[in-house]
Amino acid sequence: MKNQLKGFLWIGFGVSLLLALFLSPFASSSPDGLEKVAEHHGFAEKGERWTLWQYAPFRDYAIPGIENEKLATALAGLIGTAGIFMIAIGLGKVLRKTKSSRNI
């Protein structure tokens, strides 16, 4: 059962990477709901002044320095998906160790 779950997770990871790589370049460039509300009510510029945002690694969902916009978006999606997956796996391992140490 444990090996089946690991296989399922790796298949899901692979499918997620493929979706991020091949579908993210076709995402809409229109503002999302929160951004649209901020523009409508006139406070969108307050978020743009937030200085920490300037240091974000993938501002506007693209890798800086890559001229091809679709490629930059696809790579940002790929790296972001892989990063979140690795964080989730790491948290799972830490929580499993914590749980098993309490049972001893």
C-alpha cells in the first residue's frame, strides 16, 4: 500500500509538472478577481508600492531575463510547482518523524 501511494504521488507530481510547463503559457493576462476589485475601488497602486514585492523571484509569474514570455511563464510554473511539491514532501517527512517520536 505504501509503494502504491508513493507511485501515485510521483505520477501526480509528473502530471502537475506537465500541466505547469505546457498550460501556464496560455493563462489569461487579464487581472484576476482580487486585482480587478482593487482596480475598481482604486487601491491597486498601494500593493504595487509594497517594497518587498520588488524582490520576488518570479514577479508577474515569469522568470526575469528570458525574452520569450511564454517560455519565461512556463519555466516559472515548472519551478514553482516543483518547489511547492518539495516543500510539501519535506513537511510530510518532518510531521511523520514528529508523530513517530511521540509514539515511542
